[in-house]
Amino acid sequence: MNRYIITLICAVSIGLSSCTKSFLDIRSYDSLVGDEFWKNRNDVEMFMQGIYINFRAATTNSILFAASGDFRNAKVQISRPNTPERITYDFVNYLRQNDLNGLFNKYNVVSTSISADNPNNDWPRLMNIRNWSGFYEVIQKANIAIYEIEKLESSILSDGDKKRYIGEAKFVRGLCYFMMVRLYGDVPYYTEAFYDGKVNRENMLTVLENVIADVKSSYKDLPWTYSNQSIVGSRAMRGSAIALMMHCNMWLAGFTAEDKNKYYQDVVDLGIELDGNNGAYELLPMDRTRDIFQGRTKEGLFEITQNSNYQGEKFYKNGLFSFLTVGRRENRTHAFIRYDQPYLLEIYNSNSDLRKSTWFDMSKLNNTSAENNYFDLRKFYTDVQLQVFNYEPENNIIIFRLADTYLLRAEAYAELNNPTEAANQLTKTMQRAGLQAYAGSKPINEIKDDIWFERQRELFGEGHFFFDLVRTKKITDGKYAATAISLADFLRGAWTWPIDRSALINNPDMVLNTYWN
């Protein structure tokens, strides 16, 4: 892997928000790291904004979150599968079956057309998910930022600002490594700014331990929130870093052969620390939960913003969720992709659950006689967006939010055999949804199952499902996965994505994921 691939950097106005128009400022690599660039605070700010923009580009140039987190091994299928134009959505069937060899064997025809006549066209850009170069571009720039900022004199940047910017860079770098571990398993790990040697893949548990140590060294230099509302959630906050460390610990607990309790206890301790956020974060009332995905709320801990009005600030394919919602743009009467109705009615099994009536079209969800038409997910849309024809959705992608951390903490308490505290955390999301407080008097294994299903209800469509399957190894059990994989295949890497062979260009001795051809 060549560390010197940086030649350009995006610079945007403080506008990772939708309030200001963004622009591109092309500068050469030498000017970014030489004496001509790091002259003032504005240079630092511009470079840091570029890192966030590159992260957005790396994660939204495909349907990454839906394909990797929501659809794989899930109970999803194509709506009206016999309709000719639906054939371009058959990638969903491959993801449900965890048949990535079959999926990528389809995409061997180079074409730009998207039609029923060309079903092999990779319009979801799933090939991009195999290529980790975008993540490493972000990591490389974060490494440079940390190196350069540490050298700056106090006359250019105050000590507090230096620490905050370094904390931001470490968070984004750690987030990239965490996301790659969940996609590929073992990955190359480096933090040097200008190192050009060859780096083989590092054991993923070592990578995550490094991420936690790295983020922990600077996360308290981050603010709980920002006074500038336009960057709340889109720039790293202390809660962002805590959520990342909680997830890393849960992944470590799921895969380590050593004592898992230390990781679960770290999740608990981090969750308790998150409670002391001085009012920066809170669960929104149920009637405002769809606001979460419009961004900048007190429930969001880290998110990727978009603005469809400005070039370069719009995600690929309508915010990535439009095929789960009855299309206003095409005036459709059904979603392109739907979840199995028995599965939905099983997890949303209480009519008192306000998520059921707020996030779904109830007339379609309960209509068993119209199986191909019933699914309409409204979770990510405002009322206006649902009603206006030809409206481009502007929902953000929520990476971490407060409800997720409560449920991770509940899971950790249950694993530590503390049903009372597990119930207390579980109650937070359930009561917000209009359900009764959870009784922690059940057997601990039943409590663990209830936490699993509450994560499915609360985080539906947010890219957590498959990764929860993997880290808990529930993917080997047909009770939880639409297509269970054997433990032997799991250990051979059947949960990973294949890695694009371009990773071998500068490191030909690297071994890719051998489970996939």
C-alpha cells in the first residue's frame, strides 16, 4: 500500500452543514504538508474539513450501509419479483443468502446502463465496498493532520484547539479502522504520516485494541457538543468517541478467546461516563424521532451529512434508503425492496409500540392480502418529504446515536449477569416507544434475547443488524439469521467481504480473504 497517494484535498466551508454552500479548493500534496500550508488556524480547519469530506466520499459511493449492515443474511426480498424492471434488484437475494461469490460473478460486464436488459450492471456500486482505498486515504490524511498540528506553535493554534483537532483526527482514523475490521476482518494498521513501507494485515483484535488506546488518549479533549448548531453531530464530539470505543469493546468481546468480562465492563464504564454529558445528549420524544435522521439533534452522536441542493454534498442513490420507501419521485405504490412481513410483525409484536405506527405505513404493514405491496418504511423521512412529489430526501446517515449506546450497555450488563441494570438500560428505549418498563426478573438468556430484538426494533434500517449477527455469532443460528452459516465457515471468514485485488498492487505478498474467490 503506497502512503504517497495523496494529491488532492477537498476543502469545504464550515458547511458540512446544509446552511452554507460548499466549494472545492484544489491544492498539491506538497502545499498541504509543507511550510506554505500550515500557516494559520484556517489552514488547519480546511484540512480537517477535507478529512470529513473524504470520509463521506469513502462511505457513500455505494449502498454500503444498507448492503453490509441491513440486507446481508436478513429477511429481505425484492417486491414484485416477476416484474421485469425488478431484476436489477436481485443483489438483495444474493445478500440474503450470503452468496457473495454469486453476487460478484454477476458484475463482470462493464456498462453504465441501468435497465432490465442489463441485469449485470452494478448500479448499487457493490464493487466499491470491496475496495478499502477510500478508507486509507482518510487515514493517511488524519495521520498527516496529527503530525503537522502537533508541530504548530501556540501563536498559530492554541493548546486547547490543537488537542481538539488531534482528537477529531484520531476519532475519524479510529472509525475508519473499526469500519474496515467489520467489513474485512484483519486489516493493515499504521499511524505514521509519511511511512512508505509495506504493511501486512494486522490481527483485527490488535487493530481494535490500538484504536481504543489511540482514541482514549485524546477523547477528553473533545467537547460534549458544539455551540455552532450546524456542526453538531457532523464533527467528532466526546460522545462520538465514547460510542466508538463501546462498539470496539463489544466487537472484541465477541471474538476474543480470553476473558470477555473486561470488555463488557469497559462498555459499562464508558456508558456511565456518557451519562455525565452535561445535557448535551438526550433521547428525543417518539414524535420527533424522525428528526434524528435530518441531523443535528441531541440524540445523534456522529452522523454523515448531505445536502441535495449542492454538488458534492449528496449521497449516492437518494440517501441510500429510498428503495425501502414508497417512491414519491417515481410515484410508485410499493417499495422496491421489502422485509418479510412475518418477521416484521414478530419483532414489532406490540400494537403499543409507537415505532410501529411512526416508522411504517400501518395499512401496508398489516395487510396480509397484499404481500407484494405492504412495505413502506417512513423512518427516515419527514412528513413533508412523504407528501411532496419528486422530493429529494436529505436524511443524514447516523453512525452512532444515544439509543444505540443504551442498548450496548444493556447487553454488557446482561453478559456480566446483572439483570437489574440490563433492564434499566433496556427500559430507556422501550418507554420512549410507549412500552412498559422492562422487568429484569426473567432468566438471563431470555433477557439477552430481548435485548437483541430490541436492538432490531430500535435500530431498524440503520446498518447494525448484520454486524450484531456477527459479533454475537448469532449468524450461525437460523433463529436470528435468514441464512445461517456454519461455525466452520464463520471461522474461515464467511462473514467478511472479499477484498479488491488492487490492494496487492503495492503489497503483492498480502493475503486477501481466502473464503471468497
